[in-house]
Amino acid sequence: MPRRSPPRPALSAGRATALALALALVTSCTAPEGGPPPAARRAVTGSQLAQVQGDAAEQKLLFDAEERMIATCMRERGRPYRPLAWHSRSPLPEEDPRNGDDVALRRRAGYGAAAAAAPPPPADPNGDHMRSLPREQRARYGQALLGTAAHRIDVELPDGVAFLNADGCIARAERRLYGDLATWLKAQMVVVNLEGEVSRRIFADKRVGRTVGPWRACMKAAGHAYSDPEAARAEFVEAYRASAERGAGRDGTAQLRRREVRVAVADALCDRRVGRSRVIRLLDRKHRGELARERGQDIGTYRVLRERALARVE
């Protein structure tokens, strides 16, 4: 189960580096206060599940506020901390398996493999600073940022346990923004894992599995041998990475792009024939509706706490 994440679609590479380093060195939920804001009182439907975390501007506002609070806390503890820059990469339409039979999209954009192969965002300067410290000082820095195991808070999730240490600067910032840490941690982790849970349920369904053999036979007949659509896309992601490392240049990239589009179009045509994406779309609607109901209480709590945090920082 992933560790805590800031209020954004995914944990930044920089923060993840700092967490990994620090965690290697340092080894009763309450209801939100007051009534919920009007917008948070309404139950979320399956079609609204992807918007629960708010738009990019709201996510950035909360992320930046948390980073400033962390920096202030670390400065008070005599430790340097440079607030991280917010960044978000929303999935492209061509990366969405629900669009796998869109021939026009595949002809225009292929698999979106070049974007997926792009280098990660810049490294976290705070992680760089931690690595530069002697071991004992590195441990102290990690304790200041992440807290200590003596103050660990654990919350049960539908598929595991999440935790954070309540005496670290990250926890202090989140407490100021969202209130009770256990309540926030549980609601936040449920919400940030919703899309992954939808995907896991879809691809665990035998109806999706039954489309793979016919798809593979169709692709083979078209001159393309792949075990499944994921393998086809992965080949091109790796090819773009290797091309960038070799410095293949514009001509090499253009040639790779043409081959990607050719395979992706064949993929979409075979997908249409076997009905793979139709099944995925059907299951996507089904599981989003189920999760909206099953996780409704945690989603509602998340929305209340998030709306209150926005009101504090706006």
C-alpha cells in the first residue's frame, strides 16, 4: 500500500525520494467538526469519481500551502527545506484503455508512448540535501520532516494499512490544513487510490481476459506479434526511452513514430473487432458506480475536509 500522498493526483518524484530516504532511517478517527459545506453533502456518482480531488488549480493551491507550512516548520526546527514546485501530468486520451478502439485517435496520437517515456520531473532538492548529510544528521533531518515511529498513526484501508508519524513537519502541515490526522489520512488514501481500484477491478474481470486471445490472433494476422495491448504500448515506451538515450535525432524519432502509429491503428481495428474496449467501458461504469457507493463515507469526509482547507488558504 503506498504511503501518504499530498493532495494531488500523485506523489511527486522529489517528495517520494525524501520519504524513501527518511523512512529507511527512522523506523480513533473522529468526524469532521461542524456541518459539511453544501457542495460536500451530496453523494458522488460513479461518473463524478474522477473529479473528487478537484481541478488542477485547487490541487495546486492546497499543495503550495502545505509546502509553505512544511518549510516554516522545518525552519523552526533549524532544518532547511525548499518548497517543491507543484506539477501534474493528467493521463492523455490515447493512454486511456477505454479509448482503445478509437481508430482516429490512434492514427493521430498512436499510444502516447513518447509522452509516457519523457523524463521524470526535476529531483527534490531536499532529497539531495539529505543525501549530502552524514548518516546521523540525515536521520535527524528525516525525523524533523517525517516524525518518529513513537508517534505513528495507522489507519485501516480497504486493501491495507496507511500510516504517518504525527510529530513530523508534514503531519503538522496536514493537521493545520485538514484537522484530525487519522480522519484525513484514511479519507485521502481512499480517494487517491480510487482510479487504481477501478482499473484493478476491470482487468481482473474474466470478460476482459477473454478478449486477449482473439485480439492477439487478429494482430498476428495483421503482421504484429504481441501478447496483449499493454505489451504493444510498453514496447514503444521503451523504444522512445532508448532512442532518447542514444540521441537518435529527429529522423530516428520520426521513424519510430510512424511505426508506433501503424501498430496502434492495427490495435484499434482489432480492438473494434473483438470488442475489448466496449467491455472495458461497460465495466468502468459498473465499478465506478460500485465504488462511489462502497467508499461513499470516506469520499464525503474527504470532500468536507478538502473544502474547509480551501476556505482556509484562499
